[in-house]
Amino acid sequence: MGRVDDKVVIITGGARGMGAEHARALVAEGAKVLIGDVLDDEGRALAAEIGPSARYLNLDVTSEDDWTTAVETAIREFGTITALVNNAGIVNGAPIQKFRVDKWRQIIDVNLTGTFLGIRAVTEPLIAAGGGSIINVSSVEGLRGSPWAHGYVASKWAVRGLAKSAALELAPHNVRVNSIHPGLIRTPMTEGLPAGMVKVPMGRQAEPSEVATFIVFLVSDESSYATGAEFVMDGGLSTDVPHN
Ligand code: NAD
């Protein structure tokens, strides 16, 4: 018996990094996954690696049409949808006076509007399935601020808030919506960052598998009473009051 045997999960931005690890971990526990991304080569290779419980689809989270196709594909291939991991995200930054509005719009579009469109697209199938789980991937930067990262911080606070408004509205339908808040995780997104850029109390970066374990828990019925909640895995980063 796997922990998520009967679950069908759409994972956005799942071709690499944390999303890819979530796909592997969910299938290892019995789920079926539809991996959506804009990186088609990586996405197809990952689905082939995982096997018949995985499919890959080109899904730009900012496109309403792509979301319609993703929902249709998941239902056609696996019969239902029971969970969504809103994982796709980008990062950018500049000092506030130099932060261009096109860059601001781009990050809000992918990180926030993409998450909203995903929630909206899966709501009806999740209700039809008798319930389900939506996970918004926020960040420690959805709990704290960070200079230069204005669009990222704003978008990650926003998806945290959106998880709560959606959780309240969907609770009567047994659809749970939570946010997760990873700290510094070793993925392509953080590849170029200097080691020791942030002072992590546990003294190290985390591996994607240390986040995937929360995803499996939140998709599974083990988390059946958790909704509108925040799950933090950051090695103590957001707990610290920095001292000189
Ligand atoms: P990553 O860059 O390896 O993966 C992000 C994925 O999102 C990529 O595969 C990318 O192609 C995809 N993507 C980008 N724009 C997209 C779009 N419009 N439509 C569909 N897919 C799109 O980064 P990661 O570190 O694995 O990040 C995963 C999530 O975790 C992101 O939301 C990120 O903000 C968040 N996060 C990362 C860290 C970290 O330290 N790595 C910490 C906290 C939160």
C-alpha cells in the first residue's frame, strides 16, 4: 500500500528541480502525476524515467487555454484529479528604483496569476471527486522580506494569502488548500547563488527530497484536517532574529 495510491496529481513546473522530485516521490507512493512545464525536453525525459504513472504536458501556467487542456488531459489519462501542486515559479530582482515594470508583471503573472488559474481550473474536478488537496508553493520569502526580490516576495506572500481565501471557500467541499514555505533548496533556481548567502541555523541547504516529503503528506489523507495552513521547511531560517 502506498500513501497516495488513489491520487491523481497535477504538478506545475515539474520538469526539473523541486517539482521533478515531487513527481518522483508521489509516484513512489502510488500516485499518478501529470507533469506540466514549459521545458518540454526535460519534462518528457522525466516522464519516461518515472514510467507509466507519469505523463508530461506543455503547460504554461499563465495560459487559460493550457489549463483547460491540462485538466482534460489528466481526466482522460487517469480518470480524475485529486490534487494540484502549484510549484511553477521564477525569480528576478533589482533595487526598487530600477525594477522594471515588465519584470514585475512577468513574475506576478507566473508566480501569482499562474497559481490562481491553476486553483480555478481544478476546483470543479476536485469537488466532483469528493475532495482533494491544493498546495501553493510559497517560500520563506512569503513569510519575510528580502531586498532586491520585490516581485518575488510580493508574489510569494500573495500565494500564501490565496491559499487561505481558497481554503475557506472550498472547505465545505472537502478541498484543502495549504501553502508550503521552503528555505534554501538545492535546485537549478539556486545554482548560481554563493554558498552561505543566508545564515541558516541548521548550517546547510536542503535537498528537494526534504520538501517532497511534505508534498506527499499534504496530498495524502494523512493531512485530512489541515487546510489554510502554512508548512515551513527552512532549517530554522525564518525563526531567527538576526544579531550582530
Ligand atoms: P526551478 O527553476 O528548478 O524550477 C521551476 C520550474 O518552473 C522550471 O522547470 C520552470 O521551467 C518552470 N516554469 C517557469 N515558468 C513557468 C511557466 N510559465 N509555466 C510552467 N512552468 C514554468 O526552481 P525550484 O527551485 O525547483 O522552484 C520550484 C518552486 O519552489 C518555485 O515556485 C520557487 O519559487 C519555489 N522555491 C524555491 C526555493 C529554492 O531555494 N530553490 C525556495 C523556496 C521556494
